[in-house]
Amino acid sequence: MGPVTLIATTKFGLEAVVKRELLALGFDEMRVSQGRVAFTASTDDIPRANLWLRCADRVLLQVGEFTAVTFDELYEQSRALPWEQWITPDGRFPVNARTVHSTLQSERSCQAIVKKAVAERLAAAHGVGQAVAALPETGADYGIQVAIHQDRALLTLDTSGDGLHKRGYRAEAGAAPLTETLAAALVLLSFWDRDRLLIDPMCGSGTILIEASMIGQRMAPGLRRAFAAERWPAVGAAHWQAARQAAEAVIDRSGNLALFGYDIDAEAIRVAKQNAELAGVASDITFEQKALAELWIDQEYGILISNPPYGRRMAEFQEINALYITLNKMMRKKKGWSVYILTADEKFPDYFKRGRPDRVRKLFNGNIRVDYYQYYGERP
């Protein structure tokens, strides 16, 4: 099979981070748009992209793209695509449609039409004739995504299955958790590297530090989970096995990573330790129950990355503002420290009086709009 187009979907604001990840993996033919990075690859690259992308949401395989302003056009052009190259006779192919600023507005109708078109194409290609009901759909999952934007329809197959943020190590998440993909991005957007000290003084379930440890060890984030395309004959089990073996071979546990997480909540620390154990990085991270006000930093240089809690009620705001003031006192004279704070509270800089942030990135944690405030310290 010749080259294919893969699409790494991503949260708004992380497109450039995912592009850099793909460049590091050796892909160079890319097209970046809002929420996605399309890149030219081979079928063999599907396992590698899924195993290694830290900040993308999913890896989709593009099957076709066309203009459709009527349901007839959507049906005919969907049916013309070579679905049988990927979907087996017993394959399960649920359809999910999303339409934005387009003539075709009913997502439910778009799903039904594409489902019928694909079923009829598969029935004919696999020798079932027109007996669409004869397709058992008891085999592997081939999730079809239909994205229609300004009358342009993009039809893809989801190679990932569960979102890439599901690494397989989060036993318990707690309330409003930071997604693993965003946590990895926070680390990659910082000045941290495996030779530098990193602390998270409000670490919650430990996600930022766990992701940093995997980055520091050069551990592929997808090693402890399964993917939809692992059951696709068109990709092949041998390619998945080879990609996993290659990823295992490059893990580097030689460094002594200096990663420290603190939280006032004993239960959060318990969960963080459990998650780190499941991720295989427990020996790299020191977790300790400690309130922010009790934390004393005596090192001259380091990196602080944190996602403080943020509330909605006035009492919560008062508590959170007190945290910001405490953080300001703690870091006020630490000129050698770079501080990175992710929060939905736009008043954070008013309380963390270190001057104007060197950079503010607008991001999303789930559906919550957040800002990533970046304060650069002096170079070591």
C-alpha cells in the first residue's frame, strides 16, 4: 500500500507542539490547521505515531475528502471511497459526524447516510451483494469520523480507539483532572530537561511529574495501552510488535531525575504514588504531603510547573487567592527559577507579583478555557 495521510488531532493551542513531536519522529510533510496536524506517512507509521505522540488527542487515517452540499452528494461520494481496503467483512464501523458552518446541518442524518453508504460498499466488495444486514459487525473497531466544515467533508478512520490521553496509568483521577496530553505539553513548553530540578507544589494526582518522568526516560506514552488499529489486518500485528520493541529499546533509565511533588491532601498523594507506580516511574518521583505554605525551596535554580485548583464560589476564590499570594512569597527572590502556572483564573498575575509573564498561552483543559502563564528565570 502506498503513502497515506494521517491526522493528529489536538486541543486548540497545542498544534505547534504536536508538529514538533512529528518532526522529531521523522515526519516532514505536514499541514497544520486548527485542531489538527495532517502528515504523510505509511501504514507502518500508524503504530509509531500512536505509541509516541504525547500531546495529540487521536491519530486518524484519512479515507477521503470532498465537497458535499446535499445528502445525495454525501452518500454517493462516501460510497465511492475504498473502505474495503481497511474494514474487514466482520468489522464494526460506528459513525460519528460533526458539522460546522455547512449546508448539511443534521449530524444524525449525516451519520445515518455515511453508515448506509459504507455498509453498501462493504457488502458489495466482500461479496455479500446488497444484503447489508449480512454484515455482522462483530470484529475489530473501525470508528468512522465525519467532519464537515464549510461544506467540505473529511472522512477518516480512528486508529487510536480510546483517546491518546488514556495512557493506562491513571487509576483514580480525582475532581477536574489535568489531562495527560496537556500535562505533557506543559512540560514540553517549559525549559525543563532531564538534568534540571522540577517541582509541582500542588501536584494533585501527579500527572505533570509522571509525564515529565516519561519524557526524561524517553518512554513512549502509549506503551501500557492498546489501540484500535492493533486488530486491523491492513496494518498488521508484526508492525505493532516491531514498534513496541523499538520503543522499549530506547528507554533510558540512566539519569537521576529530580522530580518532586507536594500536596496538602493526603489522598491526592496516595493516588499520585499509585499512578506513578502504574506508569513505571515511581522511583523517579518523590511525593510528599505538604501544604504550600510549609514548602521551603533552598535550591538556586529550578523549574516549577503547576495547575492550582480553581473554584467558582467566593469562598473558593479567597482560598485560591491566598495560594497565589503564598506562591508569590515563596518564589519572590528565586530569580533562577522558571515558573509555569496553568489556571482558568485570569487574575493570577495580580497576585503573583513577579512582573508581566514572559508568555501567556491560551489552552483548553477538557472544555475549560485556561491560560498558561510562563515566567522565565535566569539561566543556570
